[in-house]
Amino acid sequence: MSDLIRKQDPANPGDHVTPWLGAYLDGEVTAGMREQIEAHLLNCVHCQTELESLEQLSDLLHADPPLKPQGSDRAFARKIVEQIRRPARPFWQRFLQLSWRMAPLFLFVGWAFFQAVEWISGLVLVGMNWVPGIEDSWQAMAPLPNDGGLLFSKLLSDLLRMSLSSLKIGEVAESIAWLEPVGVMALLNLALLTILAVLFVSWLASLWAYQQAKTNLKED
Amino acid sequence: MTIPVSLLTDQELINAAVGGETHAYNELVVRYRDGVVNVVYRMCGDPALAEEAAQEAFIRAWQHLSGYHPEHPFRTWLYRIAVNAALDALRRDRRLTGLNELDEEKLVEDTDDPEGSLEARERRQRVRKAVMTLSPASRAVLVMREYGGLSYAEISTSLNIPLGTVMSRLNSARSQLRQALVGILEVI
């Protein structure tokens, strides 16, 4: 213990021993340290006062009697053993609970995945413009924007129009034209963000309801 | 002839409990219940929470019993689990009830000496409140020392902190308590 604090030396009459008084009171100093502290205390009123204060504090702390546990020790132990013997929840229950807690993360990963697909596909299509001969093939299908992102948008809007036409919603399909080419992507992004926001708010609401139910149970 | 579990040593009970014998663990719980309940009570300041945290501590101890090393006393290992269970119970309780500060109503409850003098009861309440204002790290060291009766070396092992840290946290805790209890202590 004497190696712990090097700033002061209890053997030096000019230095106080206050950092060691707690350990001295607890009986945690070596025999040599104890002799030095006691020799110092004989002549130092400051340290005597400190020691007295610590002793009073210890008396105060111990004046508070220990808590008497309710019920017998045997009944308490039986309760513990019953809980130990209770079978663990099935794996699927624990998996569901974990999945519910991780829901915001999954939503974020889904959004990030969609964004990544959009960006990567746009880059790939821009890159394809530089492949010799590919332009002629694409031009045969449709006018080719130079921007890969716009091309991707155009392909999506064509797909959407074809789907709506096949569902006999021709008027809606034709009105898609005014959304081309950038509008379709913006619409899809907006739709995705809306869905994610609704899911996240639903998750927050279920979390709030769960905590309310737990609080009510506790109060009961 | 079967030896009654009450005559077995702690290590024998632990060995049996690790082997799955719950009646051996039952005996361990009986032996250490008072100590654990008092440690968790001093850590979280609420008798009801203390009961809950003590149960949680013993359940966790059962689940991790195979991780106990016999070269250290069982109570040092158990008290660490108890301290963590108390802190977890306190965090859960504050999160559920929206408490960011100490719940004074719980702290003033004096179940031990309802007929004691008013002054003595108020003094005890102030002491409990002062202990609860310590940081969890300082409170754990103080509680283990003053109420758990652990030595500095045992506290160091239990909380996995250096001996010097035990001493400095104790000094800091006692200094804070003396400041908080300035009206009660005759000497500061």
C-alpha cells in the first residue's frame, strides 16, 4: 500500500497522512505503515480531526440497520430454484423478440440496399455507354439518354406503363408519360421513404404501448 | 448415508450445483441471501427493487456458476453479480417510470425501525440518500467495504480493478459523503 501514492511520505513529519487514513481505519495498511501513521497522528491535529471524521462517518453508515428480507430464506431459495428449473423460451420466441428489436436496423438496411442498387445500376449503365457497339443495340430499343440514371428511370417507367396497360388501366398508364424520365425514380423513392416512415412510426408506437403495459403491470 | 447439505462446505455445494443439483444451490442461496440482499439494497436504495435484484443475482449466478474460480471466496464473485443486478434493476426502474432523479418517496421508506426517534430516522434517510448520490463505481466499492465486509483485495478481485483504484474510490466516496452529511457529522 505504501507504493500506491508517492506524492507524500508518512515518514516525513511535514506531510499529512490523510490519503491513508481510510485504509488505516479499515485495517488495510502494513505494520510499518501503521506505525508511521500512528507516530504522525500523535503530533498532527489536522490528521487527528480527519480520522475522527472518518470514524463518525463509518458509525453513521453502520447505524442504518440491514434490510430484513421478507419471507423465510427457504421460501426465497425455493422461488429461485423454481425459476432455474423453468424451461427456457423456445428459440423461435427469442428470435421473434430479437427481430422486433432490430426492426429499425432492418428498415435502414432495406433503404440503403435500394439506394445502392439505384446508384450501382446507374453507374453500370453509364459505363455501358462507353462499350463499343452497345449504343447501336440500345438505340434500336429506345432513344438513349447519356445519363445512366435517366436511362434507368426510362426503363422503369416503360416497365410500369406496360404493367398498368396489362392490368387494363390504360388511362393511368398513359398519364405516366408526364412523369418521365426523372419523375418515376423520384416517385419510387418517395413511395419507399413513405413506407419506411410508416413502418418506423408503427414500431415506435408498439414500443411505447409495450412500455406502458409494463409500467401498468408494475404499478399493479 | 447422505450428508445433509447444510453440513457441506461452499465449494462442495458449488461443485454439486455445477453438476445440476438444484438442492445444493438451494442451500447456497439460503446461506448468502442476507448478504446479497443487503448489498443490492445499499446499491439501489429501494427494498422492493432489492428483492427483485437479489432474485436476479442468484439466477445469474446459477447460469454462470461454471465460471466461478475457487481460488477466491465465493461471496466476492457473488457480490459482483449482485452489484451488476442492482444497477440493472435501477436502470430498468428509472427507464420505466421516467425517473431521472432519485425517487425520494422510496428512499424515505424506513422499514426497519418504524418506532425509532424521528431524528434518528431522518439521519438514516439522509445517509441513504447521500449514498445514492455517489457514482455507481464509487458506491459499489463503498457498499462492498462498509456493508459487505469485503477486504480491499477482495473488492479488487470482485470488481476486477487495481488495489489503488479501490483505495482512491473509497477515499473519494467518503469525502463526498462527508460533504453531503455536513449537518450530521460533528467533525468534517
